[in-house]
Amino acid sequence: MYKKTKRYDLGYYNFIGTWAWIIHRLSGLALIFYVSLHLWVINTLTQGPEKFNNIMNFLSSPLFKYLEIGLWGIILFHAFNGVRIIIIDFFKGSFYQKKIFFILITIAFLMWATGSYILISHIN
């Protein structure tokens, strides 16, 4: 009567929409972490200009410039996947969700590459 399934059926995770959902949630968590870190850095202004300047000197190292490139990619993915979700939910885009995903992520990747080139050109 009931079909016995495997305990861990990973076939569900082979869909584009599933991975888009997982990465969307992870990118959202990464953005929450970034906003918290940003607020903490801004809060150091209340502790005097010396402490703020020390933190800004630390954050202006080349490592953090490269992390900004990753942040730019996370922002773009989260934004364009959010647009895809809106299209699917409100405009009956579920029939074309894979095509919409690839089109929007391609646009996001092109924007990421352009922005990354600009950011890298400003690294000392």
C-alpha cells in the first residue's frame, strides 16, 4: 500500500529550485551577519575616534577588500533570486522558473564580474 522510501533520499536536492532556496537562505544569513558586523563597527564611533580609526585601518586591509567582492556576490544573488521568487509567486512564473533562474543569475554574475573588476582595481 505504501511505497517504502530510502531514509535519506537525496533525489529531492537535484532540483534547481531547491538549491536556489537553500542558497537564498544561506545568503540571507550571511547578510544578517554582515549587517550586525556593520552596526558593531559604526557603534565604535561612540567609543572615540581612535578606536574607530584602528578598526577602519584593520578593515581596509586587502583581505577585507576581497571579502567585499564576496559580499557583492552575495548581495546580487540574494537580490536577483528574490526577484525570481516574486515573479514565481505573483506572476505565474513557476512554469518558467528554471529559465528565469538562469537568466537572472547570469545578469547577476555579469554585474558581479563588473563590480569585482572595479573593486579589485582599487585594492592597493
